[in-house]
Amino acid sequence: MVFYFRSRCKNYLLYMGKDKYENEDLIKYGLPEDVWFHVDDLSSAHVYIRLKPGMTMDDIPEQALLDCATLVKANSISGCKMKEVYVVYTRWKNLKKTADMVEGQVSYHRPENVRRIKVVKDNAIVNALNKTKEERFPDLYKEQQDREREIILEKKEKKRTADKARKLAEEEARKKKEELSYDRIMNEDKMISNADLKAKATADSTAAEEFEDDFF
């Protein structure tokens, strides 16, 4: 079972596992857009926020960030009793799971990409989030596979668009080069020099004079 919440701004989906076993599934079957939250140095739920495609952690609105941190604090056996705690968060893809770890335990591929914030107890935020709470039994594996297929298709379409734009640009450059080509503009086979024009004019004048002499 997975618990789903809607951020107070209504733009983001928050979710967490019911227990450590579901947390394992969430660790395994997350999406690239997911950001993971956990109380630092204390046992707690694993809370995730699903960002929009293309967003970074810097793009998380302050209110939504506070929603996640407050929710994970409220779902920590020790942390919920404390006035304030520190919460760590990072992208789902930065979570590292090894065979020797117990259920719910994780480390990081890149510890430098983990952020840490302080959050104080705020029942008003927790109550607002709990009003949106839903219990679901999602097929996390299928959701992950579906999203991976979408990403592959998006990349292929992006590549097709880029290739098309590149070919059009190359064709335009080729045409422009032809139009400005000196060889094309100054092709000697198609040009008449000033000397040729003068000779032609002289020949025409001579022919006219000879015609007049013959006529008379």
C-alpha cells in the first residue's frame, strides 16, 4: 500500500510507503522525476515528491519543499516528538541500495548531491496534507516501465526534430553558398568581356558600313 498526498499548492503529488517493505519497492521502482525525503540520522518514512519533467531540485517551490519535509518529520517515531529536525533530500536516481543493507536503508551514489534542511513541527501543514490522503495499491513496476518507454519515445522524437532542423539548415547553407559562389556568378563560359563587347560593336559597325557601300 502506498499513501498519496497532494501538495498544498495542488501542483505536486507526494507519496510514501506504509512500512519498510513498501519503502523497498519505492526505492526500487521510482521515476526519474522523483525526489526522496528522509529525516536525517533518525528512522522515518520515505517521502517522495514527483516533479514535472525537466524540473530540478532548484525548481521545487518553497511551499512544496516544506510540505515534504514536514510530512516526513510527522512520520518519524522519534522525529515527530521533537520541536525541530533536519531532513535530507535528493533525486531518486541518486539513491544507492546494496545487498548488505536492511529494508529501508539507502546510501547515495553522489553524496554531494544530497541537500539538508531544518524543519519545525507544524501540525497545520500535516492536517492540510492528511485531508488529501489516499490509499492505493499501484503497480509500481508497470508505472516505471511505462515512464521509461515514454522517455525513450521522447528522446527519439527530439532526435528526429533535431535531425530535421539540421538537414534544413544544411540545405539552406548549401543554397546560400551556391547563390554567392564566385564561380557561379563569374562563370567565364556565360560572360562577355568589355573587349568582346567592343569587338562586337566594331564588327557590327563595319558590317553596317559595308552594307551601305554595297547598297549604293
